[in-house]
Amino acid sequence: MNISEISNACVKCGKCIPVCTIHEINRDETTSPRGFLDLINAYENQELNLDKDLKKIFESCFLCTNCVEVCPSNLKVDSAIEKVRCDIAEKFGIAWYKKIIFFLLRKRSILNLLAKFGYVFQSCAFKLQDVNLGMKAKFNLPLIKKDRLLPSLTKKSFLNANGDFIDNNGDKNIGIFIGCLANYSYTDTGFALLKICKHLKINVDLLKQQKCCGAPHYFTGDFKSVEKLAKKNIIYFEEKLKKLDYIIVPEATCSAMLNIDYEHFFHMNNDTEWAKRAKIVSSKILLATKYLYDHTNLEEILKNSKKFDFSITYHDPCHAKKMQGVFKEPRALLRNNYIFKELPNANECCGFGGISMQMENYNNALKVGIKKANNIKHTKVQVVSAECSACRMQISNSLEHEKINTKFLHPLELIAKTLEENYS
């Protein structure tokens, strides 16, 4: 991919600026989409050296794709920044703590072992707030402050807590790509999906050999890891899809990575063969609510189920609505049984932004998160929902920071609750 073509195509109309997540909290032309593109163009033309100041600017982008959505020319600003971040990683290296995280995400067997130890000893350094809410550090740790809410580890990961294949005596067969956060922390997401599949008589393959989707590595510029993880997953999915109807993903970021970014990544690296294979596989990978809405009778079942007397709202993950067009599906499934209130600016980024943003630009992430938390407070709901564990982590921390008593539940958890109450 020639990123100069993207930057040169920008006509500086400015439509991207009002929707830019980082520009909203740092009103500087350099931290705006057209500012990023100008700097990228200067860097590509060797008019600017890639120094630490430029590195800081390029790493300030949340990659929310708001600018891509409103751009009249549909310029892939996010792809241009992702490519530059690869150059940044090659020149400056990747911080040691990120290397450890990325290594563990590549080596699930080691991560499984560490997660077990982490579960046993997490209470030594962290105060557990609530099994579903998370935990806070008892004292300041490197890169972790006492007032920050983090997801806690579960006793057993979702994949290790279940067999390889669950036969629900059905005609449909699906695979589940669970995602790392839902596998080790927010395991109720996966268990809720299994309950829904059991009710719908859909057989489930847990895809036990799945690898991390590679999104954390991709957004940080660790392209070597992305290539390894992507190729392993594609080969594995190609074989599994010979017997499965679809692979469904309850995580917007993971789903977008598998569905869209794999193909983009290989095109970016001029690997047309693997880009083609990624595209073929992606046709059978769906975000969970989209699959349940389009390919099952779940909506009809929910319409005939009782309604709960508490209110909920829904946040649109950037990787769901903007990247995959998933918007109506979760709402259609949730409106049937709960008092549903639309969230003001529901498609605004929550501010998660990836590992670099959470570790090195946490103050910016928190500023965006606080804005989202106050929008949620305005709705006066009991529950906020989003089909993304990264959003869950960010929004839960922001709500806790602002002392807003609103609970976060994945839409699959809310749907499973309905089925349990009505059909158990």
C-alpha cells in the first residue's frame, strides 16, 4: 500500500475534524485526521524525520475510524497510521512490557498457565470490586494506578472450562472465536452464548486451537506477529469451515480484525494470495448478534418472551458499526425484553484505543471515557451494553471513576437472561 496516495488524496475539506476522537480533547491541527495525513506525507517524502515527537503524535490516534466514515473520498486514514506505526516499531522498538504481553498472546499455553497463577494471587496486589466488575490495585504498580479499574481473572478460562464440541442435537453447526478478554476475564459472555445456542439447538465447536486475532499487535505496529497469527488462524478456519456453517465472534474488535483487517493487512504488505484467502474465510465469520439476527429465529422467540422492568442502553463499538455495519441487530434483539433508551452519541468512541493508548496515553483515554460515562448517566439506565470486551473494560472503568451506578452487561448476557427467565 502506498500511503502517500492516501495522504495526497485528502482535499482538506475538514469534515473529519468535528468527529475526530483525539482532536475533541486535544484541539490541535496535528492531532486531526488531515493533520495526520499531512505529517505522513511529509514523512514519506523525507521532509520530516521520524523522531519521538512524531511518534507521540501518531500514537495519539484512537483508530476509531470516525474520519473514514465521514470522508467523502473514504480515505483509509487508519490504514495509513497503522502502516506508520509499523515503521515506528521498527525504528524505536516495542516497549518491554508490550513485548511480554504480545508474547503471551501468541503463546496461549503459557498464558493459560500464568492466568491460573494470576487468579490465585491477584488478591495479593488487587482488591476485587465485583466478579463481573473487575479489580483495583491496592497500591501503585508500574503502568497501573490505584484508582484504575481492571478486569479480574477467572478461575478457569472459557475455552478450558468447556469441551471441544457441544452437541445440541441441531442441524446447524457453528464455531466460536471467543477473544482473549472474554476467554480469561469476561467469561460470562461465552457462557451466555452457549446458553443461547443450546436453546436454539445449534451445535458448537469451541475451536480450541484458535490464536489471538492479533489486533493488539496490529494497532501497535508489530506486523511480524500479526502475520504469524493471521496465517495460523486462516489455515485453521479454512479446515474447520469444511464442517461449520459459520464462525461467530462475540467481540467487535476481534470480529473486525478477522473480517476486515486481515485482508487489509496482507494487501498492505502486497501479499495478494493471503489477502484472497483472508477474504474467502471472512465471508463465513460474523459478529454474534448479526448471526443470531440474520440466521436464527431468536428475535421471534424474544418477541414472545416477557419484558423486564429495568432500562438499558447500547453503545456502538467502533469496530461494530463503522467497520462492519452492525447497528440494528443488537438493538432489535434487546428492545423486545427491556426498556430500551438510545444513548446520546452512541457511536462515539469510548476511548479504549488499544494497548498503547491504555498504557502510555491513559489520561487521554480517560478523558474520552468520562465523556461516554456522562452520556450514559444522562440516560438514567440500570445497564449499558456493548458487543466488545475492550469497550466493556473502558466504559466500566470510566463509570467507576465518575461514581456512576450503572452496570455493564454484554448483549448476549442480557439475551441469555431473558431465555433463562422464560424457558428454564
